[in-house]
Amino acid sequence: MPGSWVNSAERIGADLHLELAATGPRRAALAQALREAVQDGRLGAGVRLPPYRSLAADLGLARNTVADAYAELVAEGWLTARQGSGTRVAERAVPAKPARLPKKAAPGSSAPAHNLMQGQPDASSFPRNAWSVSTRRALTAAPSDAFGPGDPQGRIELRKALADYLARVRGVRTGPDRIVICSGFSDALRLLFGGGVLRGTLAVEAYGLAFHRALLAAEGVRTVPLGLDDHGTRTEELAGHRGVRSALLTPAHQFPVGGPLDPARRNAAVDWARAQSSVVIEDDYDGEFRYDREPVGAVQALDPDHVLYVGSASKSVSTALRLGWMVLPERLVDPVLATKGQRERWTSVVDQLTFADLITSGAYDRHIRQMRQRYRDRRNRLAAALAEQTPHIEVTGIAAGLHAVLRLPPGTETSTVKAASWTGLALDGLAGYRHPDAATVPFDGLVVGYATPPDHAYAAALDALCQILPPRP
């Protein structure tokens, strides 16, 4: 019996979908269906066809009918048949495609020669070995129910690990029950505003990601800008905006201009949220990376009931993970989970378990320290190159984070960004981050991401940057 079962299984072969004409001889209909499948590319060169017994059974045809159709197509050159190799689509059966002129690349569509875009960690620094070790360990330790219907709040292993880590490193006050795992900051915004958890006008910083503003606009959310100066976002302006129900801030390191939010303004934001029974959304996008200053704790610690903390692994490990977390006021946990639903909008359980092990094993701390040193060196090399080649260009916002802002002579930003594009240097002008309703433009500038290039390409990227900077006025 076992032997006959094996022989039967070998005869089953692969599935093959064919549509035969309803009328006419069956062999002719099958041969034509196979020709069309080869011609339109559904059956590529070298593809092995099912044994004729198997295909005959699937199509309800006599074995001889299929065998004869195969033989006909072999004779015509569409198929080949060799002992031990089965029947396959012939290499020469693929019709030649008409020659086409190469398409001209759209502006910005080709890979840049030098990439200094912000928001991207060095992809080559992904902790492959540590991640592999944590994955194996996490899968070994995981209970069987981890691979069944899950919890939209996220795996408890990760929520516990994050609660401890965020308390230790960022001063966040929370427990696992107030953490919801999401796929990143953008997903957090969609959960908060797309499902109506938060309503009304949102105050945002005068400079920030246009992508986030577009996402909010798509959800019907109106945004109003708060002014910005050397002390950070002017949170005292919140009280003067009627209808504003929540505020979005990057207090640890204002994005993209740089610098921490002044302590008095941190308190002003929290006081406003209390008075309005609302929330401040704290985007802690690169809080682990600080270089020349003492760590700045999370605003959330001032009032966990009125500050909603959002973090992710995008800057610290990789944007490819799509792994983030929200630390919510208790009253918002259930509404967020109701919006998230019971299916689909979940981060991979394996990634959650792996990241939890990475944290609890200490590997995440080690990775952060290594990357902090690497990015500090990158930042120092950027500052040194500018000081030597273009000393009239001021570099700001470099006490923390993964990018710097270069102050340009007035009226030179647009031409400098164009010059960068022509030379294959990818970076952003500061104006692209300005809220359309912001009152004033503080200065012309470039946003330079020094974390993005791999080590071997960094020196050339810096040289290219210095070449396109405007001369001293």
C-alpha cells in the first residue's frame, strides 16, 4: 500500500489551468489552449507540464487525447519531451517580443549617485546576527498559541519588554496594558484619526513631514501650525487656537529643524492638554540618538493621562520591520483596539517576539550604543568637511538625531537643491517641510541625512555635498 500511494502521488503532477473551446474535437481544443498559454506567457520557457495521465484526469479527457496533443505540439516545436525530464515548454517556443526603445527615466526615478536623504538609517547596519539569534530563541520559547489567532494589542512578551525598556531609557510611565503595537508612526496616525479616536483640529509644528500632513488631510483632519524658534515649538500658541483638540510634537529633537523643546514649553503643552481634556501626541522618532547633551526624557512622564507617546524601530533598527508602539492614556486603549480590529492590521508575530527577545537579552542596547557611536562619527565628519571646505555654511540640529540642517545664504535654497539633483545628490530643501499656513520661513536650508549612506560611500557623498553648496555671499 505505501508503495502504490507513492506511485499515485507521482502521477498527480502540478495543476494547470486551461480553458478549452466548448465545441470541436477535444485534441484540437487542448492543443490550441496550450499554444495560447505559451504565446501569452502563462507557460514560460522550460516550464514542466503535468503528466498526460494527470492532465487527462483534471480535464475529463481520455489519456490518448492528451498524449496525442502533447505529441502534436512537440512535433511543431512548442514542447520538448525527454526521458526522465517530462514534457516542457521549448525554449524557442517563446515568441520574440518587438524591440522597444528604452524609456527615459522620470526625474528623480533613478537611484542617486549619493544619498543624503533624511529618515533612513544605514541599511547595511541591520543587526543580522543578533536578529537571527533572537529569532531562533524567541521561536523556541514561544507558546503554541502565539501562532494562532492573536491579540490586536500585540504580543504580551513585547509589551512587557517595551514597558521596562521605555521606563529605563526614556522615562515613560506605563504598563503593558497601556501599550498597543502598530506598524509605525503613520499607522498610529491612521488608527488615532481614521477611526475617530481623536477628533477635531490638530495643532502641528510649523515644520514637519508633508507626508504626515497629507495622511491626516486624507482622513479629513484639519491641521494648524505652531510657530518655531530657537527654543523649539511655540506651544504657548495652543491656547489661542480655537477648535484645536490635540497637538502633535517632536519634543526630544524637533523634526527637521532640530533641538529639544524648551522645558517651559513642554510644561505649557501639558497644561494646555489638561485644561482642554485633550492629548499631546509625542513623536519620539529618534530619541535614542543623542551625542553632545544629556538625555531628554519623554514628555509623557509629565502626565501619562494627557500625553500619547509613539515610537518605532524604524530609525533604531530598520524601516523594513514596520514595527511601532503607542503608549496610550488608559481611556484610549479600547477605542484604538476597536479601530484596529481583529484581523489584518497587525505586525508579524515573529517580528514582535524577536524584537522582545532583542530587548530583554540586551542585544538592542548594544546595537543602539554601536549605532550611536557610528552616527556620532558620521556627524563629526560632516561638520569637519563643512568647516574645512565651506566654513560660511552653518550646521545646526546636530546634538541628536540622524540628520543635520545646513543654513544657506538667503535666496539660495532652490538653486542649491537643483544643483544637487543635477549632480546625482539626493537631499531635501527645508522649504519642503514647511506647513503651507506657517507664517514665516526661518531661513533657507538643506536637510542632510548623514545616516543613510553605507560607510564606503560616505566620503564621496560629503565631497559631492560640499561641491554644490553656494559660495560665501
